[in-house]
Amino acid sequence: MNIAELVIYTMTFLALYVQVFLFVTFLEHRKQLKKETKAVGIPTRYPSVAVVVPCWNEATTVHGTVESLLALEYPKDKLQLILVDDGSTDTTWQEISKYKDHPQIQILHKENGGKHTAVNYGIENTTTEFISCLDADSFVAPDALRRMITMFEENPDMMAIAPSIIIDNPKTFIQKIQKVEYNMGIYVKKMLAYLGAIHVTPGPFSVFRRSVFETVGGFRKAHNTEDMEIAYRMQEAHLRIGHCHMAHIYTVGPNTVYKLYRQRVRWIYGFIQNTIDYRRLVFRKSYGNFSLFTLPSGIVSISATVYIFFTIAYNTIVWLIEKVVMFRTIGLHSTGISFNIQWFYINTHTIAFVTATLYMLIAIATTIGSRMARQRLSPHIVSYILVYSVIAPFWLMKAIWNSVTAKKPSWR
């Protein structure tokens, strides 16, 4: 076995290990998960909550976002909405100004400074016990907030809770396969919560105790992934982050491959840069599974995907060159020209078995996530695996290239 084969075997087995570890975590906590799923989610006390909605050129979606918040099953006198226009250049300000006389809503305007500045500005204008943020292209289920507050009530040491994010009304093929991905993400996020290893508090409706911002400060630009960086900071401060899989938030997914590519370049670039910024946490036992599992598995996943992609590309090019040489030497009628793919020139018995097991666990994760989100099992699971296997390496490599060249990806 040469070095290339050894690297591929190692990375493939590590990827399998991650999926097995998550599945074992699921088996260990399935009774608790079942209990949480059946819970009514009604708190004994309704604390005050402020929801900050940062807006930048969201004129077409902000109305639906606000209306979904106003429809929350939560006492009106305990819920405050802060709409912050971050220097929009469209008619966003006119849209949110329609709510200027609403007793629950406060509207604010500021010069454009980025999402983190808009959220912080909104937080500065709150006095509530809990603070949340909702992107202006997302929508909340009516019972989402009370379910999350119930989790806080049952877990006094819980400092932030992330919701389950679901792709809203997918229309294009690329949105439909994203729905599969997001459903699997619900499963992964819940297992990471059980492990105390969550690395992102998503912009769509994560809820924080006010004391979080008093302890670690407000949001930072953080390579345009402020919701990731604050989770890193919370983990460093040993502040517990949970996940409420029954709190459903609906968001609009990118409707084209190009838009998805740009979004994922930003996300992966943010992971790389934030991990570099917080490299002091990696493999530090005192930071638990966040340090020993989440960050290393993310690093291995990126490295493995890129390495295997280049290995396939290289061997494909070599095969094509060989066939061209054979054609030019002995002609088209030679029986020597045959399509004979050799899996990276590795013994296919073991690697095929491991790969099949890995994909089976991914399918199981997607199925469990769909059930947790109370969504029908999507017929696009195979499409998701195949399409993402082809396109994901491109945004991973672009994110790595941006990191190497210090080129910051744009927000949109």
C-alpha cells in the first residue's frame, strides 16, 4: 500500500467514524429524544423576549417574516420585535415603516455596517430576559418560541438554543436536494447538542439568555459568519448551547447552483477562518467534544473531500491520456480501448464496503432528521448524495483558496 492509498483509507474510515459516532449518540439518547418530541412545550412562566430582525434589501420577504413573528403563540405583552434597517438601498425601510405604530414593534434605521452591527444595535435597544435574531427571509412556526422557552425552563444551565431549520416551499431541483441536506442537518445538530459540541447558533431564530452577551459580548463580523463565531466564543466560555428539534424555522434556500455555491463558499470560508482564529481550542480536553470532535471532524471532512476529488480527477486524466495514446498508436478498432474504472487504483473490496456503509449511514441520518422535522421522507436522497458529491468539492476548494489568498467572499 502506497502513501496515497493509505491517506484515502484513513480519511474514508475517519468519515465513517464520524457517522458511526453520531449514530451511536442517537441510540444512546433515543428515549430522551422521544420524550422531547412528545412534550407539549408550554412553559410555566413566560419571560420577556425580544426578537431582532436585521434587514438589508429584504423588501420582498420582510413582511412575511414579521407576520410570522406576530403569529407566535406567546403573550403579546412579553414579546418585542426590533426591526433594524441596515442602510437598505431598496424599499425595505418603507416596508418596515408600515409597523411604526404597532405596540409590539420598534423600527430602527442605521447606516450600512453589516449584519452583526444591525443585530448589536437591536440588542442595545432591548431590556428583555431573552434575545433572539431572525433573518428577514425566514419564517417561524407558531409554537417555536414557547417550545424553546420550555427547554430553557427545564435546563437552567442552557444559555442558548438553536432551532430546526427547514427549506421553505422548495421549487427548483437544487432547493429540493437542499431540503434533504437541511433535514439531515437537524439530526446532526441534535446529536451535537447531546454531545455539547454545537459550533453554530444559526441566524434564523437562535435564542439566547441576555447574560450571554453580558458575558462574551455582542456579535462580531467574524468573516461574515457571526452566528458561528459567537458559538465558538460561547464554547470557549463553557456556556451550554442546546437544540430544540421541535422548533421549526422555515427559510428560503438558494434556487440555483451558482447561488448555492456562493453561500457555501462563505460558510466554509467562515469555518476555516474561525477555526484558525480559535485554533487554541482544538484538541483541548477542557473544551469537551467541541474541541475533540466537532472541529477535528470538520477539518478532516474538508481535507478528505478535496483530497479524494483531486485523486479521482488525477486518475481520470491519466486514464484519458492512456486511452488517447492507445487510440493514436493502434487505432479505434483495438479491443484495448475499454471503459474500466479502477477505484483510485485501490483494492475495491474494502473501500467499496466502507463507502457503501458510509452512504447507508448518511441515508439513515437523513431519514431520522426528516422524522424529527415531521417532514415526509424526500425522494431526492440519492440525488442529494450524487449531486453534492460532485459540486461540494468546488466550493470547498474555493473556500480554501480564498483562505490562502486572504480573499474574503461577499455576503451575497
